[in-house]
Amino acid sequence: MPELCRFYGMVIRMLFDDTVKHYKPHVHVQYAEYAASVGIDGEILAGELPAKQMKVLQAWLVMREEELYKAWTLAVRKEPIQTIEPLG
């Protein structure tokens, strides 16, 4: 699972060809003991994150939306993806 970004204790990854369980474009986020699958639109698809981290993640998703959709397209095709700039 390639790492897209890491900031404020969160690690954000995207799986290759990950369209079976969650049909919409999404990322996988880990923060301490928390883990969640979150749509690029900010919707939690599975798992949970603390409210503060979720708000920070949602801000990043909005700021990096174009890059994230581009990465999703590549990941679905099983092509290499680039890292994406963190917040801050």
C-alpha cells in the first residue's frame, strides 16, 4: 500500500486496484490506534478517526483533491503514484 503523505501523526495511503470493498475513490488513514477509509470527498467509509484529525484530514483532502483523483486513477490502473504534499 503506497504511502501518499504523512503529517500531524497521520499516515495516508492508497491501495492499488482498491475498488471492490469501497467503490468510491478513497484513502486509508492511520493515526495512533485509529484507522479509517475516507473518501476523497471526506466521507468516512469505514473505521474512525478522532474529530480533530478528521477535520485536518478533510482540509487536506479539499486542498489536494485534484492530485488525489489523479493518484486514484493511476492506482486503479496499478500504475505508480507520486507522494502528495502535506499540510503546513
